[in-house]
Amino acid sequence: MNAVELEGVGAGAGRIAVTRSCKRQQPYLPPTEQLLTQGGDARIAVSETLGSNVYGCMPHPDMDLVSFGSSTASVVSKRGFNAANRLRQRLLGVAGVEPHADSYAREIDRVRRELVELCGLGDFAGLEVIIGASGTDLHLIAALLVSNAARVPTRIIMVDAVETGSRVTTALRGCHFSSKATLGTRVTEGQHIAQGGAIEIVNVAIRLADGAPRPSSQVDDEVESLVADAAARGWRALVVLVDVSKTGMIAPSPACVMDLHQRYGNSLDIFVDACQFRVTPATLRAYLNQGFMVAVTGSKFVTGPTFSGALFIPAPAARRLRGNPLPVGLRNYCARADWPGGWNTVQALDCTANFGLLLRWEAALEELRMFRAIPEQEVAWYLQTFADAIHRRLYLDPAFEAVPVPTIDRAALFTGPSWDQIQTIFPFVLCRPRGRGRRVPLSRNETLRVHALLQGDLSAGRVGLPVEIAAMRCQLGQPVACGERSGVPVSALRLCASARLVVEAASQPNRAAAASVMARAAAALDKTSGLIHAVFT
């Protein structure tokens, strides 16, 4: 690793990234690689033995990793790391002049404003943005905002947690979803954060037992029935629309949710889980124009380091929610500066600096700046070319069974061509060929084993692969449960396009860089297929 290019790596040891004092501090901050692992829940911690977090991501650039796993997480890039390190240097420059909390408030507000501009929303009147450490944090915040002041029970309707996140259901219940809260406090996982209104969670399946997509009309009908039943009981309802899910689906349909919002507006809130951030500025604006809250993160499609999130709240929803009391327990998750001005209940939050979150967002914004500079027509060309190539490979290789992903349909929001109508997450089940065209899917545990082996250099072992393929370290999206095949529960790996890959593909006018990206994706699938043959046949 180049100590000049990555000067924030290994620059000493530090104790904390989050300070709870507004008093003047000594001019010191932990090194950048340490800050990037702080100010989040337990999932962000780096294993001392592996040197990575639970997603297999190191806190510094890993230039040799072939990364196609953005549906889960990505290792920070060199340019993202250096952007974060430059911000850390600026913070050090004022550390002896102003309190950490003041520096944090100024910089996180800059991040908020730049994010709004990069999303093409600078002219969107009355827009409010809450910064959160992760998509899970944003689900928790939205649930507490809606339910905490309610005098009636709240029914939260969401798609199956397999398609969103294992901890999302716990967060939507208004409970601690990890043993460590965002700002470092040890908490009891599953314990309610506040004594607010009662919350009922209802999960709606969007795939059938065999992993095939459930018909959209059936999903919409079930959601509509649940909302109507909540209204009949005099309850409040919160519908979570996921755009895009872990396997690339949208559910319930925007048309269904828009209709429900018109019919039950006074007793219904809409939360769009766009945490994958695989949406254009036009799509984001369209959701906000409907009055929906929208959550995004900088750590999926954008490929910033885990964790960084933002909750966009349009003016009508902000007016309704601004006065709702915030439970004291949220002070373990949010700094006061993470919330926009004018929310009078934020005084319950501490004057706190979460420099880890700030630096992660800075790294993500660097990726987003580069991506937004590419014309959308060029983005669409690359993503469609990538999708066509991956579809062909998954169809032709007997070691893979592509998991069907319905065509992305947001026609009810707006019409016209848009790159976010193109599939960018490609789930596939691994299979061991058995001759005469027969294939047997690998079990979930076997798929986990392949996923782990992909990330290692296997050139020293006898795996029957060409040395250059065996040595290549690959990161795909973590396995996600995808029904059963012949009574065997299976999971799907996911190969993903990302903003970072689009930027790389667009870096040369003759599109040679795009061919290089495609070749790496093909090589990652070569290693995956080869491992199946080497280990399971």
C-alpha cells in the first residue's frame, strides 16, 4: 500500500470516533482507516483475525479485489479513501480552534446540501434530510417518527425481510437491532427503544416457494387488503415500498402505493426503501412529489464504505412529523446535527460528533460526484451492455440458474427512458451438473462456502483452476435465501453493476475500459463455476 497516496492509513492509534462533549478538544483524531470503522452498529467492526467487517470489506482500499458485490457492500476505493482523508485533515486543522461537535455540524450540513444537489433536488422546496448511519437506522427513525406520537396502533407493512435486511423488521418494531447502538452505547438487541404506540409488523412475500417472483397483482392486492383492514380498525398504517430489493425487485408497485396514498392519506404514511440507491434523480423526485419519505445509502450502488444513509422527507410529511416527540433512546443513534433545523424535538439529542459517519459520506460523495458527471445516455449504454452480457453467461453456463427478476416498472411515477429501468442486480443459484442436462442446486451452506472461497487467493491449492483465475480474489453479493429446489433450501449469489464500475467503464473514449470491466465479471463467474466443479463434483 502506498503511504503517500493513502496517508491516513496506520497513522497512529485512536480511542474513539464519537465524542459526546461540546467542550474544546485537543487537535487529534484517529487515523482515517479507523474512523471509517466507527460510528455504526456492531456490523461495522473489523475482525482482528480477518481484517474485514462481516461483509468482507477492509477499512482501506483493496486494489486487487475484483468487486461485483455492491448489493451488499463494497471496499472503499482509493479516491474515496483519499477524499475522506482530506476531510480528516481539514478537521484536524480546526480541532484546536472549535469543538468537535461544531466542526461536525458544519461539515455534515455541507454533506447534506451537496447530496441534495447531486440528486438534482436543489430546487425542491421544503425538502428535509436526516442523516443516518445505515439503512437500518433510517427504518428505525421512520418507524419511531410515525408511531411514537400515535394514539392508536400502527401497522407496518413490508416485503419479506429476506429481500430487505435481516435486522430491518426489528428496527421497524422500534427496537434495538444490534448489541451496539450507532454512537457506541451497549444496548440489548430486541429491546424496545421507547414506550410509544403499539406497532404490528406484517410481512408480504414477493417470491414464491420456489424462488419465482410472485405476481405483482397478488402482492398489491395483499397490501391493499392490509391497509384497508388497518383503516377499518382505526389504526395508522405505514407501507414500505422497496425499490430495489436484494434480488432486484420493486414491491409493492408504485401504482398500488400511489392509489393507497390518495385513498387513505390521512391515516397512511409511505416509506420508500431505496437504500440500494439504484434510482435516477428523476425517480427520486417523482417519489418525493408524491409526498413519500425516501431512504438512500451511499454504500450500495454508489460504492461508498459501509455505513452511510440519508432520509429524504418532503415538505407535507415533514410538517406532519416535525412536531412528533422523539424518544430519548434515539440519542444513542443520532447526533443533533444529523437532523435538519426546525425539528424542535431534536433538543433531546446530544451535541455529538460522529466523524466516522461523516468520513464515510464524504467517500460516498466522491463516488457520486464522478458518477453524476457521466451523461445518463452513456450510463444506460454501459448498464444495458453489462446486463446483456451477464444474462447470456448465466443462461449458457450449466453451473448457474438465473433467478428471474421482473422488468422494473415505475410507469405510474413517470414515463420516458431512464437507466434505472435496467437490471443491475443479477441473482443466480449455483448448480452441480449431473449429466444428460440434469443439474442439482447447491444447498445454502454449500453456496456460503463458495462465496467465502471466491474471496481468497487459491493459487497455492489444488482446485483445478487456471492459476490466474484461482489467484483472483472476487467479491459477489452475499447469498440471499431464494426458496427451495426439490425440497432443498437454496440461496442465490448476486453479481452487481455499480456506479464505480460505470465510472471506470466510461473512463476511456474507445470503450476499452468497458471491455475490461466485462472481462473481470466473466472471470469472476469463471472462478465461481470452476469452484463448483472442483469442490462439489
